[in-house]
Amino acid sequence: MVPRMIGIIRNLRLWFAPQHLGEEGDTPDYRFSLANERTFLAWLRTALALVGGGFAVDQFLPGLRWGWRVGLACALLAVGAVCALRAVDRWVRCERAMRRGEDLPPTRFPALLGLVVALVALVMVVVVVLGPAG
Amino acid sequence: MIGGTGEPPAAPGRDPGLQAERTRLAWRRTTLSAAVVAVLAVRTALREAPSSGAMAVGAACCALWLAFTALAHARVREIQDASARGSRIRSLALPVAAAVSLCTVATAACGMWLAV
């Protein structure tokens, strides 16, 4: 946990002083950088889809009780925001690993995101099926 | 190991993987996703008897989408120009990556405000 926190703080420094990224290691083949960029964009689209899902719950399920509707919408919006921030963090870490010629950093995030999305989907199915009774 | 496959670097003007084009299209797709979110945000903001606060948040979502699209378009142009000249495509700048991500986060925050 502690090394992870230190890692996040280090990355935050990199966020605000990006010139340090260019000082590390060698510039990788541009094709690898572009692939990393596309991965970042794919994660960003995932984040946008989650944010859009949050708006959709708020818009298209007006029959739900206020608490459930707002809870589900905010959960999806929050997961979307986390996903967008994580996309940049991951992109920076991969870019730095490529510059240093290291392996790409391992990540638990896809598994966690999968679980969270499955949970939200399950709750949504239950809430929608139970409908007004829920 | 990066670049350790032994293949020579792609000659200028020849890009067998169409990396530049794929990256440009990825940016376009992402802008489209952002547009869908912006439309949903405006729809939410303008539902029954919108308050002036809700309208301001809806307008903010449009502004965020415009900022997102402007950043994406600048990057698309950068990639296009570099590949047309046959020069090396510079990797994405961190402030640009952070800015598009923060646009998404801000849109999510607007959504929370509108939902509550």
C-alpha cells in the first residue's frame, strides 16, 4: 500500500512537471508511443461510456425511486471519472516504462473495473425488474 | 525490449501498420463518444422547467466538449502534418492527455450535479 502511495505521488509530480518524462531513458519507436496513445484513448472512451451510462440512468429510468436513480447514476459517473484519471496515469507509466526499456507495469484495474461494472449491472437489473416495488 | 525485434525502422512515407491513421481515427472515435455524452448532458439539463443553474451546467458541458474536440483536432492535425512531411511523430504531450481526461472528469461532475 505504502509503495503504491509513493508511486502515485511520484506520478502526480510527473503530471505537473511533464518535462521530466522526456529526460528519462530513450525516446521509443514512435509506433510504440502511438499504440500507447490509442490504448489511452480506448480507456478514455470506456470512461466516456460509463459517464454516458450515468446520464442515461438519470434520463431514461424516471420510474425509479429517487435514491436508486441518483445512486446508480452517481456510481456510474464516479467510476467513469476514476477511469478517465486512471487512463492518464496508466499512459504516463507505460510511456516511462518504454523510455526506460522496462516491462510495462502490471495492473489490477481491468479486473476491478469488470467487477464494479458487473455489480452495477446486477443492481440495475434487480432494481429495474422489481420496478416500482423496489 | 523496445525496438528489439531486429526490423529496420519504417522508411519515411511508408507505414505498414498505418499507425498514424489508426491513431487519428481513435481520436475521432473518442470525440464522437464525447459528443454523445454532451448531447445526453444537454438533454438532462433541459428537462422539465430547467433552473438557470441547470442551464449553466448544460452550457458548461457543451464548452467542455468543445475544448475536448479542439484538443483532439490539434493532435489529429499534428499527426497528419508529421506523417505528410514524413517526419517523426512526437508522442502525445502529457498536458494534452491530462486536459482531455479532466474534461471527462468535469463532465462527470456536471452529471452528478444534474442528477442530484
